[in-house]
Amino acid sequence: MEKRWITVLLDMFVVAAGFGTMHMLEKFKGLVIEHYGIEGSALSYQQDAFVVGLFVAFLLGGTGIFKGSFKKSVALIVSFAAIPQFILPFMSNWWIVVALRFFQGFIVALIAVFSTQVARLFLAERPLAKGIILSGIFWGGLYGITFARWFVPAGSGWPAVEKVFLISAGIMYLVLAIWWLVVEDFEIPHEKKTTSGVSVWKFPFTWVFGFTFFPALWIIFTLGSFTLHHTNFTDSQVANLVTALEISMALWSIIMGYLGYRLSVKNPSHRGLFRAIVSVMMISYAVAFIGLFIVWKGISSDQYILALIGLAITGIVQGTGPAFWTTAPAAYPEEIYPKASFALGLLSNSANAVAPNVMFILVSSVSAGMVIFLSVALLGIILLLISLRMKLPVEELGE
């Protein structure tokens, strides 16, 4: 196997190890409530803090914190997740735990810095490489849940939780160490003089295309919890539905990444690559739209198998991710596309901060929730059609 593909696989493992923190704490619900003496409703604050951290991570990307050495930037990002993981179960104050979970959300910055790396290593193959890396988010979610279940069986006490967090934090640094030994370093550039007066925010394209991934993240970060709270299935069936959704999104990430690669090969110009990106994202939204209707039917009529099939299909919405995260190097000049990755990510990840609360406030029934999901999928298609008619930043600058 070529070294660059080995690098991609190692990137995926780094992402998976980091995102193993995503749902782990909720799996100890009873122990957490007992240990910290909190109400059950307060448990959700830690997950809300993590999701807000995902959004803030892209704000940090607009600063110089992730410029310079690529390997050092990755180590810093991993540490935002690993260090809190080491100390979190030993904190006696619940609000300190919530604050630590906020910093763990910064792990998502890996996606933007790995996009810069992928842009250097590949051209037409970028969507496939990104699809493999992004699948690590969902493999990581499954790893965290499974790891918690194995090491803290029913009847365990808080010391078992402490052990899980220490081991999982150690795994993050172990994976990072292996990655560090294999992967080549490079400099993530600051803006060069030729474009020093150019801001990624001055391009209308940034504002429109940045929100094309917003609907996907809305669905990705709320559909699982929506299923959890608005079905009449058994606990084991609901757990299977959420697991199926995670596996589906991981696999669709790779499958649609491969489709993006095949389309990109046909025309590797800036406009050709962008057309491939839009095609993959539109197909993903369109198929997800159909999948959501099947989920609606399955949940509203208590048909477990139908709901399972629907979620497996709807997971294709993650197929928008590999395409979206290859946009910056395809659409922006080389000197500013690292910053463009964070800018696009900031706009799209605003869904992380907005969607859970909006769904909680507005959704009182299965039908209301599914109408919202279908509407945001349709919004994604509309925004993609608009962006397809716009000039790319690299075209505006004549580069």
C-alpha cells in the first residue's frame, strides 16, 4: 500500500480515538447521576457543551493556533480531548466536568487540518481520502459506546468508570504516537503576501456554500437522539437503530467518497472538481430524503425493521461530508484554502450549536420532527444549486 494511503488510515484512527469521547459519558448515566448528585436532566449539559465545543473549534481555526507545524497542530487538537479525558472522572464538581466536555469538542478541528494534508497528497482522490478519514467519527462513536459497555458491566462502581477514562485517554496518545512516527510533517501556511488583503469572508461563495453542509450536520447530530426519544420500540431495539445509523454513516462516508473520486477523475480542474463535489452532495441529500420518509413510516407505525432500513438509507447524508471537506482546495487559492476550510466549517457547524435546542423546543411529535428533517435536506439541495451558479474564489481572483 502506498504511504499516502497508510497516512489516511492512520488519520482515521486518530479521529476515531478522539471521537470515542463523544458519547462515552452518557453511557454511565446512572453512575454519573449518583456520583455527582445531579438531576437526570442535568446530564445533557455535558453533551451540549461538547457540541458547542465543535462549533467554537472552527472559530479558533480563524486564528493562528493551528498554523505552522502540521504534526504539532494535530497533537494539540488531540490533547484537547485526551487531557480532559485523563482528569474528568476525578473532578468532584459537575460544572467542571461540563467545562471539560466543552474543550473535548475541539477534537473536530482534526477534520480541517486533515483536509489541508489531503489536499497536498491527492487531487482526484481527495473525496475518497476524506471519506475514509471522516468515517473515523462514527467508528469512534461506536468504539466509545462499546468500550464503555465492555469495561463497565452492570453493577460496577465509579472506579470502573475512572479506569475506562484513563485507558481511553492513553489509547488516544498511543494512536497519536504511532501516527507521529509514520506521517510526514509540513507547514500549514499563513496567508502569503499575494493574498494578504484577501479575506475568505469577502467571497459570497463562502457564505452560500458554507451552509450547504449545515443541513447534513443538523440531521447527523439530532436524528439519533430524536429516534431515542420519539419511538415506542424497546431499549434494545432503539440501541440497534442508533448503532445502525452510526455504521451506515461510516460506510456511506467511504462509498460516497469513492464516488466523488470517480467523478473527479473525469475533470480535475477547479470547476470540474467542484462539479463533482456538488454532484455527490446532491445525490446524498436526495437519497437521504427518501430514507427519511421510510424512517417516518417505520417510527410512526412502530415497524422496527422498516425504521432500521430507513436509518441505514438515511445515513447516506454523511456522504455530503467527504465532498464538502474537499471544497476549500478545489475552490480557493492555495495560500488561503487552509483558512477557508475553517471558515466553511464554522458556518456548517453552527448546526451543532443550533439544531439540538431547536429540535428540543419545536418537536412535540414524530411528524413535526420528520417534517423538519425533510425540510433541511431540501434546503441543502437548494443551496447546492445556487452555489453551482456562483463564481469560485479562485476564479474571481483569476488564479
